[in-house]
Amino acid sequence: MIIGVPKEIKNNENRVALTPAGAKELIKKGHTVYVQHTAGDGSGFPDAEYVIAGAKILPTIEATYEIAEMIMKVKEPIESEYKLIKAGQLLFTYFHFASYEPLTMAMIESKAICLAYETVEKKDRSLPLLVPMSEVAGRMAIQKGANYLEKPLKGRGILLGGVPGVLPAKVLILGGGIVGTQAAWMAAGLGADVTIMDVSLPRMRYLADVMPANVKTMMSNEYNVRTLIKDADLIVGAVLIPGAKAPHLITRDMLKDMKPGTVLVDVAVDQGGCIETCRPTTHENPTYIIDDVVHYCVANMPGAVPYTSTLALTNATLPYAIQLADKGWKKAAQDNADLVPGLNVINGEVVYEAVAQAFNLPFTPVEKYLA
Ligand SMILES: NC(=O)c1ccc[n+]([C@@H]2O[C@H](COP(=O)([O-])OP(=O)(O)OC[C@H]3O[C@@H](n4cnc5c(N)ncnc54)[C@H](O)[C@@H]3O)[C@@H](O)[C@H]2O)c1
């Protein structure tokens, strides 16, 4: 198959959908890989490394879309790319269709096959192409939190791990899923006194088994949240209720109960945030202060560490990309059920029910194409 890797053009997006190592794997299997000039630069992979791996470099985004049977991307196509997409072309990328109607309409019109990273799903309902970004954001939440706790950045002026003779900082993590667990590992590793709150007892039993002694678990409810925030130095929001807005576990009135200089990192900001006073911020301007409490609410945290994020993402996407290239999308989906819910739009028809519902569009069961 002919695979094209365009350069990401969304503002501040430095990831790339395929590394030179990934390109080599595809080429070894007989596929042809075209990479747009400088597509890997933002992640630290210059053209020359792709060439060594056997890929060919194309000068423009137009040439890359024109030649490819499968386009591998990171972010959803933006408006200037819509016209480049060809009927029957397979697009393998994040789409987040339900949040943007013009993109959905453009992809319907294009008659391309849209396989969305975010809805590829395993039998146990986990989302293998979202997990790596949650892992990055969870780990980064502590790195950022520790930084903003420093006095010059308006934090409490406390070192996460303390020093001999001085108690460590208290870290409260709301939600013990992927983000919360990775945040807990990082905070614990730095020596902080960590509490994870969740509503799932099985999850907390698991966490209690695997976490080190400086990580405790506690049932998440309003009473417990109100009690612990008074003493916390760093609070990480990592709650997710699939398909719903995040619940506000920390409300506006609670800020006055916190110590001045407490830092809130609301990773769940992309689902509305689990802290009422959270509003999305950017890497250029990541924080703001309300009632002496520092808020960090960057909606695309992994974007700040494109080298790690690209490798983490492509480790997860490459096995699927190889199946798609080897077999074509239809046979690959017939053979691997994970890929079936990834199919969102085929040949002008919406085959993912939630997307059809979101915009009141006709829904075609995906089975029509897989029979
Ligand atoms: N800002 C970013 O850059 C970024 C990056 C990756 C992920 N995220 C977001 O981070 C959030 C968490 O993602 P995840 O992958 O860890 O999800 P996850 O499903 O693995 O974990 C969510 C956890 O929240 C728990 N939970 C649900 N209701 C709760 C409540 N009332 N109190 C406490 N815990 C509760 C669940 O039991 C679960 O353990 C999501 O909103 C995700 O979109 C943001």
C-alpha cells in the first residue's frame, strides 16, 4: 500500500503520525511510505532519518495527499486539508467528530474512509489509542504541579518531596484511572504524600495493591473532598465519566478553604474539567489565579512533549497501521474487532452511531461494509 504522512498544520501541533522506525517496519513489509518534507522535525525526526529508513520525502502537503492510499495523521484534518482528501482514501488519525460538525460534513462529502484513533476499542472496552496520551498527561501533571508550587510562579513555595526533617507536600488526585495512576507514580517517586480518590472500589483495591506506601486511596464524595482540599498542596483533576461532562468535584466556594498557593492541575479540562473554576488554557499562557489558588488547565498537555508523545502514540498506532496496510481496511477490520468501532465515516455514510446522533444525520450500520 502507498502510505502518506503529511506534516501536522494545526496550531502548535508538533507530533507526527509515523516515526522513522515505524516507516522502516512498513517498508520491510513491502509498502511504500511518503513523508512530507519536515513532517517529523517538531518531534525530533529530520527528513534524513526517514530517508535512511527507506521512505521518500515529498515537498508539499498536496503531493502527499495526492499519492497516498492511506493517510496517517495525528490531529483531525483542518479546513485547508478538506479539499485534498480523495474518495476511497483511508484516513487513520484522531477525528473527534462529535465535537465539530463542519469536519463531519466535509468527511462525508469527501467519500473517504475515516478510521478514528479515539474510537478504536478493545474487547474490555479500553481505548488503546487514547491511553498513551493519558499516560503522558498524567505524568506531566506532577512535573507541572511541582513547578507551579514554586514561589516565583505564585505557588506555596513547597518542595514536593520535602527534605530530611521537613514533611513532603500533600498531593490529592481526583480519579484513579490512567491519568490518576500515572500522576500518582510520579508524585510518589518524588516522595510526596499522595491520596487518590475514586468512586470505584475495585479500582482502589487494585491501586492499594500496586502503589507504594506513600500513596493512599479514599472514596470520592463531597465530604471527603472538602476535608482533604484544606490540607492539599497540589490537586490533580483526572476524573472521567465516559460520554459525559466531568462532574465538578471542586466547586467555586471550596477555593476559600484551600491554602494560598495551592496548585490545581485539571487534566480533565478537555471534558469540561472536574474543578468548577477550570477553563481551558494554552501552553503559551497555561495558568491563572483565582482566590490565591493557581489553576493549570492546558487542554493538550502532551503537545508540550512531542518527542515522548509521538513515540508513545506511534507505539500504539503502528500495529494497527501495519494491519491496515497489509490487508486493506475492510479485511483488517474483519480480522481485528478493535478496528470496527474505529470506523466512523465510509463512502459518505456515517457508520458510528454517536456521530450520527450528534448531528441528526442518517446512520448506516458498519456491518453493511464488513459483510
Ligand atoms: N488535558 C490533556 O491534555 C489530557 C490528556 C489526556 C487525557 N485527558 C483527560 O483526562 C481525563 C482522565 O482520563 P483517563 O484516561 O485517566 O480516564 P479513565 O477512564 O482511565 O479514569 C477516570 C477515573 O475517574 C474515576 N471517576 C469517575 N467519577 C469519579 C468521581 N466522582 N470521583 C473520583 N473519581 C471518579 C473513574 O472511576 C476512573 O477510575 C479525561 O477527561 C481525559 O480526556 C486530558
